[in-house]
Amino acid sequence: MNQLSNGFTIFLSLLVEAIPFLLLGVLFSSMLLFFVDERTLLEKAPKNPLLGALAGSMIGFLFPVCECGNVPVARRLLVQGAPTSMAIGFLLAAPTINPIVIWATWIAFRDQPEIVVLRVVLSLLIAVIIGYVFSFQKDLSPIVQPTIARYLKFNQPRKAEPKEVLQLSGLETQTAIPTLLKPGTYLLGGKLGQTRRMETMGMSAAIATSAPTKPLADKMRLVVDNTIQELRELSAILVLGSAIAAAIQVLAPRDLILSLGAGPVSSVITMLILAAVVSICSTVDSFFALSFASAFTSGSLLAFLVFGPMIDLKGIGLMLTIFKPKAVFYLFALAAQLAFLFCLIINLHFI
């Protein structure tokens, strides 16, 4: 009974931490939907995949969201036509590369400024590497959910043309319209799902057609409506992921975890597993890591701080709204391997 009570308390604490940031991410996603012209986004995006991954990783400074809020924004970037490397870079780096998390890490590790610097550097490096690796997948159909794949196939972004040419050709109203994926589609399947997808995309086109000319009050109403729909979809997955994370935290033997903290290799592996299992929001995970500072190596603390915001149990469910399980596994494996390698090197040679 005591374990059940502890598990329920952890479950609620995860939700209380995560939901505000999920809401923040959905709000940013909705603002991208109605206020960002996809042509402008594509024009500004670096063509080089390595620079695209770096640019996506740095967007976190503009959109300070945690690992719960980055998924809807990354999904919106992807369907707007942003390069895959940019979307992946943002997905992995935004929870750490933002001023709120950097400030929180500094408060927790004020006596160890190298932890703060290395957390930012390693997060940025891993996100850029993985974003660059995924950029070699030109056809996204094998790695993204079928609905998103179909949308990307039939809604290829048009190449930007000068406004005068569009006016003369009579295509200005068609080409200038951002064609964006409406929420409420990726969980649907079968014949009913196909019908609903067609209806939803038709609604999206209608909204997009009128959005550029609507007054601000109408745009804000559309943002609120879109936010409510996405929040309903993603919240259910977040609840499931938080329940799994809470159950594992209650069942995992804490004494065994602490006994593994002294070894340069075992400590890093332990903290990688702990980061995925505990699923603490990136804005407060530095204070959790600080409680292990006396028993664990510095490299293992960095493993927790770097890997946790990228991949955790509650985040995996949200990632599955964008990618197929195989792609999420690749993300998980690459992030874990790179974090282990870099943090082990730090343990053995630097700190």
C-alpha cells in the first residue's frame, strides 16, 4: 500500500511538472501554425544539413520549452517543410539549450561551473550529430507516422516566387498560403480515420486560406482552438508515460543504484538508465542530479543532465506521435551511445 501511495505521488508530481511545459509547447506550435509563413521558414533555413542541425539546436533560445513542449513544436517545424536535421536538432537540444534551463543548472551547480558549460556543449554536440545523421534520410516515409508521411507527400512546400510574378499569374492567394497539418490526425486509423483526415485537412486549408487576412482577434481564437485540440491528443500520451515512469521508480531498488555510483563506467551507465526512468523535467533535473553529486562521478552527473532531457519514458510516447517506433529507437540508441562515450571520456581524462 505504501508503494502504491508513493507511486501515485510520483505520478502526480511528474504530471504537475510536465503539463505546464506541454501547454507552453503546444501554444508555440499553434503560433507557428498561424503566424509563420512556411516559405519564409524555408528561405531562412540553412541548406547545409550540418548547419541546419546547428540552427535547429539553437532555436531553443527563442522557444524555451522542456522535453514535454518540444515535441509539438518539432512536429510543426517538420510538417512546415523545415529540414529534417533542423527538426531533430530542435527536438533533442531545445529542452537543454534554453535560458531557463541554463539558469537553473547554474543555480544548482554554482560551485561546479564546468558542469553548466559541459551540459550545454555536450547537448548541442549530440543534437547536431544526430540531426546530421538523420539528414541522410531523404525520404521520410519510412521513419515518420503514416499520416505525416502522406501529408508531406501531397503538400510539398512551393518554391517562393516574387510577389509580382504571383500577382501576374493569379496564383498569389494559392502560393502564399501555408499548408499545415491540422492536429487530431495521427492517432486515427482505418476507414473512419481516413475520412476524418480528409475532413481535417480540408478544414486546415480553409483556416490557412483565411488566416493571413483575418484580424488579430480571429487569429488568436484559432490559436486557442488549435491548442485545445493538440493538448487533448498529447495529454493522454503524457499520462501513460508518466504512469510507466512512476511505476519503475517505485520498483527500482535505490540502494543498488547508489552502489554503482563510484565506478567511471558503471556510474555513467547507471545515470543514463536513471535519466530515462525518472523522467524529471529539464528545468528542475539539475537539483535532482545535485543530490547524487557526493556519490557519483561528474561524468555520470553530466550523463543524467544531457541524456534525460533528450530521451525519457514520458517523452518517448510523445515522440511516437511524430516518428515510427524504429526511428524513436534509433534516436534513443544514438543519444545513449554518444552521451555514454562523451561522459566516459570526461570521467577518465578531464574531471
